[in-house]
Amino acid sequence: MTSRLVLNSLAEKYFTPYAQIISSFKFYLRIFIVYHY
């Protein structure tokens, strides 16, 4: 039970910035595609 909580907190701590980076990358990629064409 405790290890599951630790894993969840670690996943939130490390996955949330990574997901934000991915979303921002998709945003910039979309802008690049719009301005490219």
C-alpha cells in the first residue's frame, strides 16, 4: 500500500512536467505547420 503511494507520487512528480513538455511541443509543432504552409 505504501509503495503504491510512493509510486503514484513519483509518477505525478516526473510525468506531469513531461506531459507539459509534450503538449507545448505539439503546440509549437502546430504553429510551425501553420506558418510553414
